[in-house]
Amino acid sequence: MDIDDILASVDRGDVSTPESASLDHQLLTRFWVAERGVSELLPWPGPLMERMMERVKRQIESIEDLAASSSDPLPTTTTHNPTLNLKLSILQTDLARTQYLIRSLLRQRLSKLTTHSMHYLLLIASSPANTNPQSSTSTSQPPSTQQQPEDSIPNLTAVTDPSPLSPQEVTFLHAHQTLLAGHFGASFLSSFPPQLRRLDDNAGGTSMVQGPELKEVVFVRCLVEEVMVVVPPGDGIEEEQFGTAMRMGDVWAVRWEGIRGAWVRGEVEIL
């Protein structure tokens, strides 16, 4: 019995479909590598993760059924299916591989969320798809004499597009930042003047909210005929410019901000 046949027994019959197990596992692996390689949170691949979680669920059910069959005391079980234990071992190994990728991916994203929690809350609240009176303002605006750290947390109840986060990540992030703001207020911010208690203060032109470093270097491989590396404004450059072109198969070390658009379009992969 071929290993691919065993794995396909818990997947759809047509492996040529975009939702086939082998292709989805490749996409998950590439996204996991990219998430670990860049500093900012990448857009949540909702359809892919839904298919992977459903496939994991089906595979667990298949493993449980096989395990129950292998423990059947009837002698006919081994006679009719001598490869039962081998099939069970292969499915368990494949399941463990997929679960490792999913756990590692989620841990990496949670690490980025907790490190730059206020940045992503403000990013979601200021998104054009979510700019309305309910989502673009804070939860409340009390008088300045009653200002508390929690007042700087945006109200996300009316958010319709949580990108680049998943809806579950938005819920976690808002709860996490609310608890953190309450802890800061009870620990030391309550002794500060009211105008200095906000967590998103940008007085004097210096923002307290620190986002991910987009100038970090990543290793990428070009997947198309040509990709132009973007030089964004900053460091003495007033307008966006295009730098040197990458050719198909080239592996370069470039700044993430210069290649991010090409990655979104699928023109490069992160190594």
C-alpha cells in the first residue's frame, strides 16, 4: 500500500483540486516559514486554516476508528487487514506533523500580537473598512481629570474587517490589552497626571505605540520572471522608488518593506 494512498483515504478523492491535502500542507508550510521570517503579522489565511482544521478533525476521527479496530479481539481483524498498524502509524505521524505546524504558527502570531498589541488595535480601528463612529473612537471619552489607561483602547465592536488578524485573534488582543491597561493603571499610571495616562500618547511628536520593524532583512526567492524591489519613502527619499530587479530563481537578502508587496502578490517566497 502506498503512503499517498493512506493519506488520501482521509482526504478528498481528487488530489488535483486546490483544496487537496498535499497542496494545502505545502501552502501551510510556506506560510509558517514566512510568518517566522518577517517581523510583522501577515494576513490570516482564513480559508486555508479552515480546511486544515477540518482535515485534522477528520484525521483524528479516522485514527480513533483504526485504533478501535486494532484493539478488536476478533481474529478476523488482522487477517483481513494486515497493514492496519502500519496505516495507523503513518496517519499518526502525518497528524503530528500538521499539528506541529499549526501550533508553531499560532505561537508565533501570538508573540507578535502581545509584543505590538496597541499597534494592531489601532491599525484595525483605523482601517478604511472599519472607519465609522463606533469603531474609530475609544470606548469612552471621559473628562481629562478622569482619564484612565483603558480609555485609549479602541472600540472594536463594529469592526467588519479584522485583517490582518482573524476574528479570534481580535477578541484575544482586545481582552489582553484591556487587562494590561488595567494592570498598568493600578500599578503606576494612576499616580501620573491625567494627560499622561493614555497608552497611545503622541505628545511632542513621539508616539508611545511601537510597531514592528519593517526594515528587517529577509531572504526571498523570486518566483516570476522579474520583481522590482521597492524603496519606500524615508531616509532622505521623498517618493517611492524602484530599485534593482530580481530575476526568476534569484535568492536575495532584502528589506521586508521593499518586497512585502511582491510577497502579497505571490511573486516571491520567504526562505
